[in-house]
Amino acid sequence: MLGAVQRRVGRYVVVNQSRWRGGSTPFTGSLADYRRMVLLHETGHWLGLHHATCPRAGARAPVMQQQSKSLQGCRPNPWPLDREPRSVA
């Protein structure tokens, strides 16, 4: 059982079914945006990225922020910020 988290399993990114269906209360965006965020966040882990924090209140959240747990004052954001993909390259 995966519990309430998403995981990388070998070469696969695995997302918890209940979160996929219902999202997460702290993430105040749409369910479609939540799904995008989760897939990109977990893929970021697969690529070796670590968690990020909200840079300042009202800013778009980094996709590597644990937005499913807390927005830390940021706005929900399903897409990587410009700096996030560069950190993988």
C-alpha cells in the first residue's frame, strides 16, 4: 500500500490513487492542475531534484515545493518555475 504519498519505484513515477482522484486540501488549484503538479513534482524527484520552499508570500509555488502539504503562502502552481528545469540540465 502506498499510503498518502507518491513515490518513485525503479524507473516509474507512481501516484497514489486516492490523491489522483481527489487531490489534496492544501492545494487550492483545480484537480487538473493538482494532477499536473504531482506528475511534474514526482518526475523532478526522479530527475534528482529535492524539495523547494516558497520564495515569498504571493509568489507562484515551485513545482518541487510540497504543495500537497502546504502552500507556505505561495499560490498553487502546476508548472516548473523557469529556474527549476535549468537545475536538471
